[in-house]
Amino acid sequence: MKKRKIKNRLDNIRIPKRKTAKMYCRACRFGMHYIDYKESGFLMSFLNPQAKILPTRYTGNCDRHQRKIAQAIKRNRLMARTPYLASNLQKESS
């Protein structure tokens, strides 16, 4: 015996998709050939409140520049310009 599919009134209703803002790579858009590890303010925009590096799906960076930004953030942390931990990040913003 075949199972009968019970039709629901909501089956034929289409829900419109939400339009999201187009993401772009900031480094490509501004023509940055070199990402300097000494620019702490620029690099802090790629960190979340827990001081972790944000992934590409949130920042919109291309793969090449995401790798360069991650490298610059790591160098910046080594020079003690940006924190490794979130507790230091919250104290600086206060």
C-alpha cells in the first residue's frame, strides 16, 4: 500500500528570502597590498569580544587577505599590542 501524503495548507505558500548585505573584502576594496601588523585599530576590527580572530564568513575577506590578516594579528599579539585573552580586551575598551 502506498502512503498517502497529507497536504497542508501551508505547503503552497512561499516564504520570501531575506536579502542580506553583500560582503566584500576590505583589503581588496581599498587596494591594500600589505597588511601592517602595527595597525592595531584596523586589526582589532577582525577580533570578536573574546579576542578570537573572526572567520571569513563574518568578515567577508577573501582567502588570501584573511590569511594575511590572521598572520598580522598573531604578530601584533606577539609584540603585546593586542591581547590574547578577552579579559584584557574588555579592560581596554572601558
